[in-house]
Amino acid sequence: MACVGVIETNTTFCPSDPSMTDMSTGLMTGHCYCTSLLEMGSLLICLHQMNYYDDAMVKHLSKACSRSHPNITVDGQFFDAVYDNALNYAITPAPDMDPTLTCSTPIRVRAEPVRIYYQSYYNRFSNFTLTLNLGAGFIALFTAYMIVSGMSNWALIIFPGLIKKTNGPRVQKLRALFSLSATFKKDRTVPMKLGGYLFGYIPTRLETIVITFLWLYMIFACSFRFRHVRGNPMWNMKMGEIGRQVVDRSGVLALFVYPFMILFAGRNNILVYVTRWNYSRFNTYHRHMSRIFFTLSLTHSVGMVIASFGISSTTYRYRMSQAYILWGLFGTVFAGFILIQSMLILRRRSYELFLAVHIFFAIIVLVSVHCHIDSLGYGGFTWTVMGLWVLDRVIRLYRISRFGIQTATVAIISGDTLKVTVPKPANWGGKPGQYAFVSFIMPSCFWQSHPFTMITENDKLISFTILIKGGVTHGVFKHISSMPGRVANIKVAIEGPYGFSSPTQTYSQSLLLASGNGIPGLYDHAMMSSKSGAHHSVKLIWIIRDYLSITWMQEEMSKLRRTKVETVIYVTRPIDSPEYIEDFSSSNTLTSTLRGSIVSDSSAESIDSYYLGSESDAGTTYSVERDTEKKEDIYPYPEPVLSRAERARRQLPHVCFKEGRPDIDALVKEEIEQANGSLAVVTCGIANMVDSVRYALVNNLDKSLHRVDYFEELQTWA
Ligand SMILES: Cc1cc2nc3c(=O)[nH]c(=O)nc-3n(C[C@H](O)[C@H](O)[C@H](O)COP(=O)(O)OP(=O)(O)OC[C@H]3O[C@@H](n4cnc5c(N)ncnc54)[C@H](O)[C@@H]3O)c2cc1C
């Protein structure tokens, strides 16, 4: 390239052809030396003179020029003949020779400009080698982190005994400091607000450290070994040359982030099985990988503008008319749109709209990036990314087909909750805490699939307890409200099971802490643990707002009666419990009377807040109307015979009822202090409570001589 560069700036052997011009430099890159024996002769003289002619060079030239000479063998002998012939006729061009005139004899070039060309090209292309190594390093380091994290998570399952023994003060301190804590004080599942608006989730401390490292790695990777070669014939301005190197570095590095970004967004990401991370954690990394991808793409685009300093206006115009450049710009702009449209405040406003727009924009970015990189030889990245995406969709279809379309019995229980009971195929798994995506096959919403934690009722049935919110759940609620008995059969598609079950049975004790509708998974854990070894003790604590909420899990709570599970229910606002004459004992969950009315009111306190009587973060736009003044209109029943609290206590004598809000910190501390063996603390429910449990556990980890592990089953990505 150095020899050709100097030869072609000194004279002309082939007519000018823009398609053979390097868009970034304006220099000929086509193989004119193959088609013109005069240029080939000049090139061979230069190669010999500079000691660049060796076996590798012969191989390279043969490969490049064979097509131009289909009837002869283009090998060392051929080049020797051309070289010998050229030596006989070669001239050294005069300094004032017009380089645009077509030359009819081979030329000799001076060594010094060839050396400068060589350094200039070397400077540019060694940057790619370095970039590929940095990209591979990024993947290698993140993979190493996933493997280490996966090993420690799998060790909990494979070597539970060993893990229980690793509980020295130093280990406890490290766990409290890094792996268990929220980044700052408490907030992890409660989203951060800025200026009163939802801003985003703060990852755990360990995740924050990893994310910070990812950013630092990429900032560092884009910041070193940029040089300007003095006299560079392609970029006479330092800024232009360095700009171009930044462009190449950031653009190629973005491609290394690209597969992670897509893989981490999929439900069927194979790395789940390597790491045992939940979807929420992958989603956190997906978001940060996407931000890094966009920042690198933006740097790539801005750098391109800076790299244009010093190039001719013709070359600039030519460059900007190239389709691949325009696709690149288009892709960067849409990647920016995606970042804006996926802000938490918009995700919360309408998750389904967010998802549809997100996928549509992602396809635009995918196509744009492909059209931008394919001609540059990076098409493999697109096929990798598309492969991952398509594979995820295929596995999703497979999961749905395995379950089959089933007829679910859907009933309204307690006014704000649906109970969905579905027959399951015999060989279909499902462990406590796992969830499945449910699609209600109704004209208004069959394309949507929403995650719900399932309860394994028996070998043949699973069920979901679904809080009515403002989208699909409200649509189903409206549909069933008009049905006799407020029960309906609806066809459903179930995709799952997803997620890992917390390994509670490997501990001496489990403390299961649920609030509100976080109960299904923890109830399932309690039931499963109660059937396991006699040495495992289980305490289930459920925090609800009023006695009315018990009806969601009426049957399930009754089933705990003859088990070893110690059940405590905290009712935070007992006096708000509406009263009915309906017999609590006969309140079969499928036929319970609707006792609330759903009202649309975006300013209303959210449903979730009722469970704890605290300010909610759930962002739902519907609330259950419980205004006692209006109760007469809604519930035209005579006065109750027994208070709801009284009936609850009679019907669930095995449950310890406590009224008022529990002090989570004191509660967790007490359980840890009293633990006489390893303890698994599992929590799910209202974000505030879940964060409080994590915080309390971190602060009291050293209060027990035994290993205490924390399993959070609340997942936050929407
Ligand atoms: C792993 C997991 C398990 C869950 N288990 C249960 C459960 O057992 N019972 C229960 O009542 N709820 C559960 N949820 C919450 C449930 O998925 C949402 O309440 C439901 O999707 C709301 O549907 P909608 O169309 O009526 O909501 P909308 O009114 O449209 O949205 C209300 C809120 O629900 C969330 N949401 C909506 N769609 C999705 C989605 N596709 N994925 C994730 N979040 C979404 C968003 O935060 C949104 O702001 C679970 C969520 C997750 C992530």
C-alpha cells in the first residue's frame, strides 16, 4: 500500500475511478497494479528497493492479481519477469511532472515518501489490531466475571455444605460490603426519582462496581495510543488523523458490545444457566451495555466529523453521499431514540407501547448497522446478533407449544385480584418462585404476554394470583365482570417456566417474607419446604393492608394448616377492612363476591400502597375504591354478623395475626439472632419492604454464627 500510494501520487496508470477510492482518505485502493503491467512493474521495483518483497508478498500479490490475468499463472516467476522487464524501462519522475497525466513507462519512487506512507498506513491499520484485541478483552473480562459469579451461585446448589462453612467474619464483611448491599443505603427495587419524576433503578453495589468498570474500560480503550505521523499524506492535520483513529476504535468496539446488548435482553439467554442470574440483573446489564453502545456509536459519528477536517470538499461530498455512511448516521440517531423511549417514566406509563416501539426501533438499528458495516467486513456481527435474537424467539415458541393452548378458569377474587387456574401438561416443571408469561387469547390482547409467579396447585394444575392493574389485567377483569358468578373460561398460552427457584431446602431454616401480591412464590416455597426433611423449619410472614386481602390466598392459607410452616400475617390497616355478611368459610376463591370497584384515576394512590399503607412506587394508574362513605352504594349488604378480623382468626387458627406495620429491621434482626442453623431469607412483594429486608439483612449479617443467605424474588425491569 505504501509503494502503491507513492506511485499513484506521482503519476497515473489507470483512469480515475471513485469506486476504487478509499472514502476516508481519497486515495486509490483498487488493484490498478494488477491490471496495468506498467504499475505492477513500478510496484515490484519499489518492493525490491524497500526490501518488502518476500514469499508472503508474492502470495499476497498472486491472490490479488490472479483474477486480472485469468489465462496465466500469477506466481513468483511471473512477477520476476515483470520486474526484470520494468527495470529496463523505468524512469524517475521529475519533481514537476504532472501526476494526472497517464504515464507510458514504469517509474522508480524515492524511499523517503514510501517510508512515510508505510508509517501512516501502519498507524492506521495497527489501530484496528489493537481495537480487536481490546474488544476481545472486553468480552473476555465480562465472561470471566460471569463465570466467577456463576460458580459462586451454582456452589449454593452443588456444594451447600461448603458454602454454609464459608461464613467467617471476613466473608461476612465482604458480602455485606459488596455482594449483598444496595449501591447506596437502601434503594434497589424502589426506583430513584429526579425532580419528583421516576428516573431509574439503582443496581446493587456489586452491579454498580461492574458497570463502572465496563464504562472505565471503554473510556480507557478509546483514549490511548493515538498518534499523528508527521507528513502523513492522507491526513496532513493532526486532528484529522487522530479523529479517524478514534472513529475506527469506537466504531469497532461498539460492535463488541452489540451481541451482549441483544443477548441480555432475551428471555432465553443461554448465559442464565452459566450465571444463575435472574432476568432483572441481565436487564440491568442490557441497559448499561446499550448506553455504552450508543456512546461509542456517537463517538464514532462525531469523530467522523472531526476526521473530515483537512480533507477536500469533493472527497467530503463523495463520502457523505455513500449509502453506508448514511446508514451509520441513521442507526446512531435511532439508537439515541431508543435510549429516550426506554426511560423508566415512559416504560411505566405504558409498558406495551414501550415494548412495541422498542422492538421496532431495535430492528431499524439492526438493519442500519448491518448496512453500515457489511461492506467493511464486519457483517459477522450482525449475523451473530440476529442469530441470538431469532433463537430467543424460536425457544419462546417452543416453550409455548410445549404447554399448549389451555383453557384457564379465571375468577375475580376480592375485587382487585384475579385467580387464574390452568391445567398443566404432565411433564411440565415449575418450582416455587418461578414465573411464566401468560397471554390471554382474547381479541383485545392475545399478542401480549405478561409475567406472573405461579403456584403449583397439584400435578395437574398451576395457578396465578394476579393483581388488576391498568392494561391486560384490567381488560380481563372487565370481561369477567359481566359474566355470571364473575368466573370465565379463557384460552391462555403459557410460556415458561422462567427463573430459578431459591434453594431454601438446603438451609436449616427459611424465613419467607412477602408483602401484598408477592405472596404466591413464597407460599409455594412454604408448601414445598413443609414437604421436605423434618429438620427444615419454615416461617412465612405475609404483610397485607387489610383482612380483605386474605381472600386472594384463602384456600392456600388454609392448606398450610396441617404443615410445619409457622405463618404470621401482619395486617397494617385493620380498621380499613370492609365488612360483609358473606361467610368467610365458604369464600371459595373461584366464587368470592366482588367487593370493590376498579376506578380509573391516575392521581390515585396505587393499589400496592394499600398493602403496607405506605407511599407506593408501583406507578399503576388504577386503584380500588374503598371510600367508606360510598360503601353503602357499592355493598348493599346488611351489617356483618362477625367482623372480618374475627372470621379470619376463626378460619385460619394456625395463622398468627398481628395488627400494625412490622418493624422490618427488628424482625429480620430477631430472626437472624435466633437462627440456630443456616438461614435462607427469601423476599418478594412491595419494593419498599423488599429493600428494607435487604438492608436489615446486610446490617445484621454478623448477628448469627451461621450462614445467612438472601434471595430476592421481586424482579424489576418495568
Ligand atoms: C417476574 C415477575 C413476576 C410477577 N408476578 C406477579 C404475580 O404473581 N402477580 C401479579 O399480580 N403481578 C405479578 N407481576 C407483575 C405483573 O407482571 C404486572 O402487574 C402485569 O404485567 C401488569 O399487566 P397490565 O397490562 O395490566 O399492566 P399495565 O397497567 O399496563 O402496567 C402496570 C405496570 O405493570 C408492569 N408491567 C406491565 N407489563 C409488564 C411486562 N410485560 N413485564 C413486566 N412488567 C410489566 C409495569 O411496571 C407497569 O408500569 C410480576 C412481574 C414480574 C416481573
